[in-house]
Amino acid sequence: MDKLVPECTPLKAQYDGCMSKWYRSRFLKGTLSGVEDCWPLLEVYQDCVEVRHSPRNFHGNNDAEQEGCPR
């Protein structure tokens, strides 16, 4: 998805970093708690992808910037 929506790559990197940290520091030690700390980052990333992938943006309308997605 990074190549399809490069504007959202920094947001994906933040989410991936959070999940990697949780995976190493908690999941591998048998703890499932704490994954919810990464959910807000996932939501921001998903919102960016949805805005950038919406049909209106394929037709030249750049409302994505107004909706908080970085360019």
C-alpha cells in the first residue's frame, strides 16, 4: 500500500513502529495487553489511505489535505 499511497507512508511507519515495539516487548513475552496503544495510530493511517484512495481524489480533487492527510 505504500507505493499506492506514498503520502501516508510516514503514518504507516509510525504505526508499524508501535506494533513492532509492542510485539517485541510484550507479545513475545506472553502479554497481549498494550496493543490498544497503537490503535489511534492505525486509525490515523487508515483515514489517510481512505481519503487518498477515494474516487474524488482520482479525479483531481485534492480534499485529502483538508481532511488531515499529509501530502
